[in-house]
Amino acid sequence: MLQQRKSGAVISVFEDRIRKLLALADSPNEHEAAAAAEKAQELMLRHGIELATVAASAHQLLKIDEHVVSGKVDPWRRILASAVARSASGRVVWHPDWQGPRSQGRLLFYGPAGAVHGMVDVYRYLEMQLTVISAAATAGRAERHVHGRTWRNSFLLGAVARLSQRLDARRNASTRTSIDDSKALVLVTTAVDREIERRHPSLRASSYQSAVHKHAYAAGGQAAQTVDLGDRRLRHNTGGLPAAP
């Protein structure tokens, strides 16, 4: 019981630190608004590895949490959510809203207990940046013959593809140094997959293919180079079946 209380206290402090990092990243100063999401991602990944190591040493199952985000689930958001979750050794499934527009539904984040709220915070932080950046880019686009919605969707898909690469690179860099980390990540992945299979026995995969405007897609990828993932501030301050994206 005492060990469980200690574990809960550590998780609470951990989540609080992630939220503070993301709050600090809202600074209007470009050089000050930095450390948030990338540092939060690093903390989530490290926390998940530590939990997996402890569970393995105690011959226990790793506890997996679920967090639901309701709202828009259009393709770029699903891809972004999947990339954020994967970067912290989690996973996302989604439910479309069968009673309303297909763009509405729920994103379900899964990951090690104590890390999932951080994933959601990172997702929302990146979503907010992409929403603002894409709106400005679409308003200023040169290709006026292209419908604004088509241009913006292409921009967002390009931006998310580049962000996914950056998040994956960050995750790989964080776990490259230790064999124990690699073993722990296998345990995390196995535990997450097992929990998803238990909760969603009829899960089916989904894919998204859409014609994109090449220039808008490339512009989105270029813009994603400057989307804040986080580490500069740290240095400065020291209804139906769910579908998997």
C-alpha cells in the first residue's frame, strides 16, 4: 500500500511538471517559448521506460491508462495523435461519430499509467500551433485557383508528416544509448497492444488516401520545421467499431 501511494505521488508530480512545461511554452517570445512539448515527450518516454523496468523486475503487468479526446478527428489530427502517442511508446485508436459528421468523433490515447495525460497535452499543444500556422498560410497562398480547404488540408498533411519524423527522431535519440531501455520499450509496446486488444476486440485498421496539392504539402513540411517541440526553453531555464490510424 505504501509503495502504491508513493507511485501515485510520483505520477502526480510527473504530470504536473509536463503541464508546467507546456504552459511555459505559450510565451510570445519566440526564443522563450521553447522547451515544452519535446521535453514533455522526453519525460513521458523516460517515465514509461522506468515503469516498465520496475514492473519487469517485480514480475508484474505494466498498468496502461486510457484518455479520451472528443471533437474533430479529421485525418491530419488522427495522424498527429498517432505520432505523438508513438513517440511516447503509446498508441491511439479512434471512433468516428456515426450520428453526426464523420470529422467528429473520439481519439483514445493509450500508454503507461501516468504518461497518457502528458501525451494529450502535447497533442493539443501541437494541434493548436498547426491550426494557427495553417490558417495564416492558407490566407496568404499564391495558388488562388486551388480551393482553400484543399490547400489547407494538403498543408496540414505535409506538416504532420514532417512532425512525425521529428518526433520519431527524438524518440530514437532518447533510447539509443541503453539496451535496457530497448527491452523496456518492448514491454511497454506489448502491454499497450494487449490492453487495446482487450478493450477493442473488433478493432480494424484504417488508412487515408487523398489527392493533395504538392506545393501546399511541401509548404506544410517546411513550416513544420519551426513548430515548437520544446527543448530551447529547457536549455534557457535549465459508436461503431473503432479504427486505428
